[in-house]
Amino acid sequence: MDAKTQKAELTRAAIIGAALDVAAADGLESITLQAVADRVGLSKSGVFSRAGSREALQKAVIEEYGRSFLAQVFVPAMQQPKGLPRLNEIVRRWIARTRDVEAFTGCIYIAGAFELDDRTGELRDLLHTEITRWRAALRRTVLQAIDAGHLPACTPADQLVAEIYSMLMGLLHDVRFLRDPQAVHRTEASWARLVKSYQTA
């Protein structure tokens, strides 16, 4: 990679990072080329030439958030054996990320879902696809735990995925809005109890 290409990629990364910051603070709809330009010290046309339209930048933010989330939560968990060890690691890392990242920046998946839930269009469709893909990955992990015998064969995978997702949404609410110092401990206890309830069902 030559220096010019590397500089262009770094500039684009800075633009998307600034747009992520805008979205975290004020929502996806608050992203504008001018708002991002002001943050990175470029002209509005400079942002457009590197990232495209406002809509393209919004989509890039959703995609980048998804990449970061998977890289921190899902990909490292793949080092664990299939089944409950892997599922436990995913939930552990998701709790840690919520505590260390989303507690301060918010969650694009959750905040964006509430922001776009009554709208139609490509932006909502993309966010829906990203969230659905993540839930499908969770579901596959649950099914692997069933196949490995770590969870009973009668375990309803979709139900467990919904409960995990709801649990983490509750954690985000409690650490970000209530600023409850016990929220992480309670969520860890909830997860242990949830797993046990399925194992003894």
C-alpha cells in the first residue's frame, strides 16, 4: 500500500469514527456531512469525496459498529470449544463490552432500533439486517450447545436468544441510565441462573 492510499484510508477511518461519535451522542439521524466535517477538520465536500452522501455515511457507521462489536464479542469467543463454553464466553464478552464501551457511548444496535423502529427505508433495513445477523449467530451457538449435550434437546433456541438479548438490553439501561454499580454483577447472576434453568428443565 502506497503512502497516498494509506493516508486516504486513515482519513476515511477518521471520518467514520467521527460519525460514530455523532451517532453515539445524538443518534443516527444527527449524522450530517457538516457535523462530521467540523469534527475532523475537513470541508463538507472533503467528507463527501471520501465517504459519499449522508446516507452512505450513516450506513458506514452501522457497518463499522457491527464489525467492531463482532470483533470484540463474537470472534474471540470462537477460540472456545463449541457449545456452552463458547456461549458463556460470548455473553461474558458482551457484558464486558457493555460495561466498558456502551455504558459511555451507547449502543448503535439498541438506540438505532428505537430511533428507526417506526420508519422505512434502506437505513432501517441495514440495521435490521445487522441485528438479525447477530441474533442468528447467537442462535447457532445455542444450537451447538444443544448438539454438544450442554443444553437439553428440548431447549427453545429462539427463546433463549430473546432472553439473552433482553438481559443485555436491561444491563445497558442500568449501567448507562441508572448508573447502577451493581448492574454487571446482577446480569452475571441472571445469566448463571438462566443457564441453570435450561439445564435442569
